Amino acid sequence: MRRTLIAGNWKMNGSLESIGELMDGIKAGLAEVTNADMAVCPPAIYLMKVKSHIGDAAIGLGSQNICDQESGAFTGELAPAMLKEAGCKYAIIGHSERRSLYGESDDLVARRFAMAVASGVTPILCIGETLEERESGVTEQVVSRQLDAVIDTQGIDAIGQCVIAYEPVWAIGTGKTASPEQAQAVHAFIRSKLAALSVDVADKVQILYGGSMNAANAAELLSQPDIDGGLIGGASLKAADFLAIGKAA
Ligand code: PEP
């Protein structure tokens, strides 16, 4: 049985003051979230601060990226060992904003993935099609290509050590959510693609949905058989909304 994971991607939002308030709010309502694991992915500069806010609460910590190298002359990057030291359990990898705004290729995403797995940080591997790709009918080819970049270099067993986030790019931050049927169809496709290589990996890997998930639409999305949680952007910045998504699981 796959456990539900609700992970908040705070993107480049917050301040020392606001993250304290957000974490206090999340911790205050956490006991009411009984069917999901919760995680937060703050901006890198706040990781250690958020870790101290988490204390011994059952909230996973994640980064929004991870370097494909161990250490050295890689200005602006985050070494896997540093993320481990800061207490990160997860690292978001290949978010569409990294791919489209900062030119991250499938190959680079696969290298970041490899480094995360090798360091004991669980990758949250983001994949998904643009609106143009969906309208051209190539959604499955796009998510296949993005997955194959990892599978071809790391092998199918590496997928068993990650979380996949299917995030249709047209639904991220736009308020346009994929319908539960649209999301389920792609999740089922992803799982069947993995099952062709390993039934065990396909059965156990958590596949999250991301793209304008909120307190109002979470229950229906999360009730789909192949949707194992959510990667939440905007709605993770308000404790009440984030907790409501957790409670909807
Ligand atoms: C995201 O950034 O991963 C995301 C899903 O954002 P939003 O929930 O705001 O669409």
C-alpha cells in the first residue's frame, strides 16, 4: 500500500518572519492529518531554519534542487552532503521552472537525480508536458522521454528510490488544474510504463500530482487510484490550505 505524500514547494517565497508563522501553523494542525506524510521544500537559505522549526514534528524537509557534483567550483549550487547536513530527506529535481527558465536538460536532471540517490536524498522527480505538447497529443511521449533520461542512465531500480511528480506545465501556478480523469490517465500511463520494466518498482513508487492543487480540488484528485499525493506550490504557503490538502488524503 502506497502512503500519500503531500509536499509543499515554497519556490522563492517567504521571509524569516513568514516562514516561522507558516511552520507554527502547520505544526499546530499536524495531528489532524492522519492519512498523509507532509513535507516542506523551502528556499535553500531557509533550510536549516525550517529544520529547527520542525524539531521533532513529523514533517519531512526537502530542497528545491541538488547539484550533480559532490563539491568544488560550482558557484550557486547545493552539494548533496550539505543538504544531508541541513536535514533534507527530499530534493525536488527537474521542476518545470528549472527546465524552462534555467535551461535544465533531461541529461542534467538525470545527473542531479543520480547524485541525490547516491547521497541518500530522495529525489522528487518532476515531469510533465506543456500546453502545446498536450494539444499536439504528445503528452505520453514527453513524460516517457523525461523518465527515460533517468531510467536509461540509472536503471529502473533507481526509480524505486524516488518520488515522481507529474506536473502538467499548463497547470502550474495558473489556477487551471488537470481534471481528476486527465491526471489519473497520465499517472496510470506512467505506472504502466514502469511496470513493463519492473512490477515491483511500479507498485511501490509514489506518483504525486502537481498543478494548482488546492483545498477545494485535492480530495477528488487524491481519490484517483494512481495519484499518491501532491506537490503543492501556491497552496502550500498558507498553513490552513496546506493542512486541508493533507486532511483530504
Ligand atoms: C509547483 O510549483 O510544483 C506547483 C504545483 O505549483 P502550484 O501548486 O502553484 O501550481
